Amino acid sequence: MHESPRFTINRSMILLMPKQPVLDWIQCVDPEPLQLTLAQLCEDQDAFLIEQDSVRSSESAQRWVWRRWKTFFEQYLYDWFTDESYWPQNRSLKMFKEWFDIQFHSMVWDLSSQPILHEDWDRDDNEYDKPK
């Protein structure tokens, strides 16, 4: 496989992989539960790119995420239900560890010839920022 261009970018990647308690929660609180398996739930997860110097191993990636567990947890819950009344009330790092596995990928390959664009989700117009 020698597609051109073939470059790595200066980022590592973290994926939060949901476990059975996530699926149980979704099916419990969803007013119209989906027929969803854990394998289906795990098929397409958000990828988080981080500075390569921040994390160098799976163990350090876990520690990095655990220091930020609340932000990751709330983002995941929000992705499913924007109404916070559906969210578990007593969230903790222990619960986070029971709900998610962390996958770490140290090499991120860019096989596209298109420039990377950044979409600012906080902006009202959702325009893409030009590459820097």
C-alpha cells in the first residue's frame, strides 16, 4: 500500500470504547430504544487527536484521559442526549472506567491530498477554519 501522499501527522489518537453499561444506559433512558448491540455501538466512535508529546503509551493515555474523565464523560452523554436529566447523576471516575475502555494509537497517517480543515463547533455559522 503505497498511496501518495503518505504522511504522518504530529498527533496521537484516543478512542473511548463503550462497554455494556453504556448500552444499558442508552436502552434504559431512551424513550424509543433502538435495537442496538454493543458491537454496533462500538462501530463508529469519536476520535480525539492529541499532541504526540502528551502521551507515549497506552498506560499514559489512560492516565491522560482519567485526568479529564469528566469532560469526556459529559461529551459522550451529550452526544446521545442533550437533556441532562437523562444523564446518570452520580458520575465518577470509577463509573467512567466501568463504562469505557480507552484505545490509544500513536501513529496517525494522513492519506489524503486535501488540507486538514478545523470546524469550530462553538461558532454559530459552523464555517471551517482555513488551514494554517
